[in-house]
Amino acid sequence: MKLELRGITKRFGSFVANDAIDLTIEPGEIHCLLGENGAGKSTLMNVLFGLYQAEEGQILVDDAPVHFAGPGDAMAAGIGMVHQHFMLIPVFTVAENVMLGHEPTRAGVLSMETARARVREISDRFGFDIDPDARVEELPVGAQQRVEIVKALARDAKLLVLDEPTAVLTPQETDELMQIMRELAASGTSIVFITHKLREVREVADRITVIRRGKIVATAEPSAEPAELASLMVGRDVDLEVDKQPPTYTDSSFEVDDLTLVGASGEHLLDGVSFTVRGGEVLAIAGVQGNGQTELTEAILGLRKHARGSILLDGRQLLGKSVRQVIDAGVGFVPEDRKKDGLVGDFSIAENLMLDRSDGAPFVRFGTVDERAIAAFAEQAIEEFDIRAQGIDQAAGRLSGGNQQKVVLARELGRDLRLFIASQPTRGLDVGSIEFVHDRIVAARDSGIPVLIVSTELDEVIGLADRIAVMYHGRIVGIVDGDTPRATLGQMMAGVAA
């Protein structure tokens, strides 16, 4: 399928998200879109998929003008899309989500077995390891992302839009997806690949288009240097390496000892997890998504009530405390799913920035909300974290994924902390924003507090970590130095002890 976008312009009020964009995707081409958070990449693809209607411009499929009134029209034309934020129904099973809107029948009767077989066939073909009967709300984030990919592949799209599809995949899974993309392209499927990961772009792209502030600013070849691509994305030079000095340890400490959590079915979600993070160091938790990292951070924060063991912050027991008590003890926490657990989408940016300090100074005085203090903090956070928004009163749910993450980070790093925990801190962020977040994480570490990072990005783990703990099936298989080779870490992520 050949796709052509001519003069696409999309506005939200006075804000121009896409400004007269021209883009052509050739049959069997892997075309990568690069750009900052809020640059307009996802908006452009949502226009293509019929989720938004452009004020100006035209879409052509195989040189014929088309109009998509909604996603159904786009799918009927052979266009599939894997969204950055999951479009899944949590209470449905995997098979039910995959078949939704395309329900298979036998003799007029809904055939669940046909749907299950389709999921198994795709899952086995591409190594996704997805149970067709698993309920989506019970799956970890990484598995939910794979369900989205299965859903798109199940509909035999001739043009496939992948919006940050590797954000929750391991390096091995990412390599497998790259191979899948090449196979699809070789069979004639056109692919639009949106990502902020320059290594992936250079590895798989046939052509690269860079969007900045709603406009196309350059077309580049995959052979372009990463620094050049990063500079085109953000309009300035970007340091792609984490700049940090050797750690200077303090007396602060965070200790987890024999932490155990048993699931409803009797399985060990956490199995005797033990580690220590010293003040002034970063300990990174690496591993394939779904191996206990989520349960670990939730147990620390007080969200898992039946955990056993010990969690000490500067000698103070946190296990058994409420979430409010843990936060008040000086724990900053960035959850892995910003949309579900980090923000209230209908609340404004300003309101989200004061969520965990809504019962006292500086935002509440003598039982009254101090609107001036909230506004001043929000304005400062928007500037400091480069949150691309129409103003502090804009609903957080209307921001791009990367800008939503910046709001969460600004809130958690905007107060005095004794421990900072971040799960997937740069998921969905562009290279400029990643540079900023990494600098803030290093600054938190250099302030003398313990820092615990959970990330599936090996480049991030290696760049930030002073030490690395690898989790597999709810256990720590080893704790190694931050300069441990990627190949060794990859083996540990597969369960091989250090």
C-alpha cells in the first residue's frame, strides 16, 4: 500500500499540532518518524487512523483520495495502528480484545476457539508468549503491549502504524520485533514506525522523517549519526551519554530483606528479594517486564498489603505502613504506568503537581488551598521540565505521553526526598527529555539519597547504575557492577545466575 499525506493541518484551539505536513510512505517501506514529545507525531497518525479530523489537507491511498470518518474506515482500508497508550478493555481476555470488532463466527455463532487459535498462532510465530485466556487487567504492562501488537497483526493490515511499540520490550524482544518488521516489509506491508530510540531507527528504517513543533524539518538516511538525528529532533546539541562521577556514599540507606509476596493462586510474585541501596548510589533493577518488578515497587510503596519481610529506610520500617505514611517518610515514586497510576487525567497540570501534598504546606495553609502557591509551582515546573502544554490549567490527560511523564517526574522530584524510586522513568520520552531526566536522577543520587531505578532499557540501566540487580521470576538472580557487559546482563535476564 502506498500512503500519501498532503498538507495535513490539525489544530486544537489556537495550538497548531500539525502544520501543513506532507508525507509519503511507499509500499513495503519502513518509514520512521522522529520528534520530541508533543512534536505532533502521534497526532498525525491519529488523523490518518480517523481518530482526529484534520482542518486542512488530504489523505491518499494508492493515489486515490480517501476520507476516514473513524478507525473502522481506516481498518477497512487496510490500516492498522498500535497506539502508545493501550486501546484494550481490561476486563476482557486477550482473545476477546483481539477479536473485538472482527468477531469470528461458525454457523452464525460466535467462535471463541477461532479467536484463541488466532492469538496462539501469532504468539507462537513471533514468540510473544501470550495466553489467549488471560484477563488483560491481570497482565503486566509489557504483556499488554504485546497484546496490542498481536491485535494489529491479527487483522492483516497492509499499512501498520507502530507508535512507540518497543517501550516495554526487552532488548531480545526488540530485536525480534525488528525482524518481524523486516519480514512484514518484505511481504509488501508498509510500516510507519514512531520511536525515540535512535539505535532502532538506524537499524530498521528505510527512511527517516523528523518532525519538530508540528512541522517536518528534515528527511534523513538511516546512516545518519545519532548525534545528528538527536540535534534535528530537539533543535540543539544533545549529550547522549549519562554524565556522572563515581558515587560518594552517605550514611543514608534503603534495605529490603527477604521480601516475599504470594499471589492469589499461591504463586510467589516475590520470592525472598533482598538488596541494599546506599545513600549516594543508583541501584538499577533490570529484567524482562513481568518478573516481579511491578510487585516489588508496589510492596515498597505500601500498595501490597500481604507482603512479608522487611523494608527499612534509614532504619525505619516501611513494611505495613500506608501509602500516605510511606510518602510522608520522604519516598518519591514514579510508577511504570503514568496514565493509570501517576496522573488523574481530568485534573489540570497544576492539580496533578500537588496531588501528594494536598493536605499541608506549601499548597494548603490553615485548611485552605493556596491557589497562588500552586500556580507558581506549576509555572516553574512547566518551564524547568519543558512540559509542552497550553498552560497550567490544561487537563493532564490531553498531554502527549512524554509530557505526562514529565508532570509526574516534576511532582516527585519537586519535594525533599530521602529515597527516590522510578519505574521506567524515561518511557516514551525523546532524547532531549531523556537527557534532562537522567541528569535529575544523577542529581538526586549526588544529593546523597538512595536511588532505585526499575528499567527494561539496558542502555539506561548501564548508563545510570552504580550497581545492577537482575530479577527473574520474582527473585534476584544476581547483583553486579554497573559496567557489566550487556551480554552477561541479557543472560541473567533469562534466568542464568551471575
